[in-house]
Amino acid sequence: MISEKIKQLRENAGMTQKTLAEKLCVSPQAVSRWESGDTEPSAATLDAIATIFGVTLDELFGREPPKPEVVVKKETVFTAAPAVLGVCDTCKKAITDPGDYITVTHYSGRTRVESCRCKACDEKIKEQKHRAAVAHGIECRKRSFIWGGVITGTLMIIALVTTTALNLNIGIVIGATAGTLLFFPFLSCLFLKNNFVEDMFLGVASFGFVRFPGLIFSLDLDGIIWLLTVKLLFWILGFALAIAAFLLAVVLGLVVSVFVYPYALRKSIKYPEKAEI
């Protein structure tokens, strides 16, 4: 049986189930199930097993191989079969060339998993990832134009209607309406995701979230009233600090993005794959 032949070849080679499993990029449990006859390896895996142990598929299945032609030579040179370093996790091809062997590490939950991949499959996967990154960068640039324009236009209309309704000076109306144009580079920098404006904005805005100390109070009416009063003051102060930090973050973002946006837009056009996912 194929299971007995695999076990026999492995034991003759002094190889453990774990070692064979690592060469085939499978689990030791899979090798154990093959040898116990519960399951059978696939055709590609059988080919890799035959290559590892230097036997033919006929010998692996216990069939009598055809007798080779006897050629009389003065000197016979025996060349050892190339050692199999592993089996490609993508195309299932046996890898014998060290230059074609690439180790791939990924995580399944908290478990660190290592597998191997041939150079051709590795380059193909890298190319696919690059194309996906480029498409994501182009999509970010489109969103920056569309949503940046929509939100900025909406703010301009609100500013124009509000200042006009308050009967303000025409200069103030024009200034307030034109000032909303600063939101376009700011919002565009946030959507492009290839610059530091978003991190700066979130960092400054987070300063407003202050954790106030605990309070000690007596369990009577005056103590409870004092506790509720101080808690209300803390809430009002915390809300005011959050609003102040948010407004400061917006102002800094509006100023900085005016200088950052041209470089961010140029980077998005030239290197769209560098947008954060």
C-alpha cells in the first residue's frame, strides 16, 4: 500500500514525520494520516514525495519498474538527484534550487506560520499586491477631489447664507466665504492618506480628552450634592477642553495643509501605491 511505502521510505531515510512535513509544507498530522491509511496525498504531493526520496512513482506504488537498458561503458558516473528544499505553497512545485526558494512568514491569529514559495509565484503575488496598492491610491485621490469639493462647497454656501442673513459687511461676507476654501486642501490631505496631516490632527485633538481625578465625598445629602456639582463642572470643563482642542487641531490642519497639499497631490500622482490602507 502507498501508506506503508511512504512510511518505509521515511524510516529508511532516517527522517521523522515532522521533517517530511516541513519539506512538503504540510502538517505532521497530514503525514501521520497518510501513513495510517486514513487519507492519501494528492498527485502533486506524491510527485514531490517521490522526488524527495529519489524514487519513481512506480516504485512508490509498489509496481515493478521497467528494466533499464544495459549499456556497457568503461566508466559509469552516478549523479545524485538534486535535494528538494520544499514544495511551493502556491503552485505545489518541488523546489530544488536555493535561489528559487523563498520563505514566507504570516500569522494565523497568534500562531506564526512559515511556508515556502518559488520565485515565480512570489513575483506574481508581489505584482498583484502592487496593482492593488496602486488602485487604492488612485481611489483615495478620486475621493479627495469629490468629497473635498462637496464638503468645501457646502461650507461655502453655509458661510454665504449665514453672513448674508446677519447683514454683515460685504467684505466680511466675501472673506468668510473665501476662507472656507482652506478646507479643500485640508480635507484632501485627509483623504489622500499619504501625508502626516491626519496624524497631526488626531494627535492635537486628543489633547482635549483629559481624565479628571476621582472624588472623595461623604455619604450624606451635602456630600452627594457636592459630588454631583463637581462632576457637572468636570463634564463642562472636559467638553470645553475637547471642543478647544478640536478647533485648534482644525486651525493647525487648515494652515499646514496649504503647504502640504501640493506635495501630497504630486506624491499621489507619481507614487499612488504609497497611500496607507
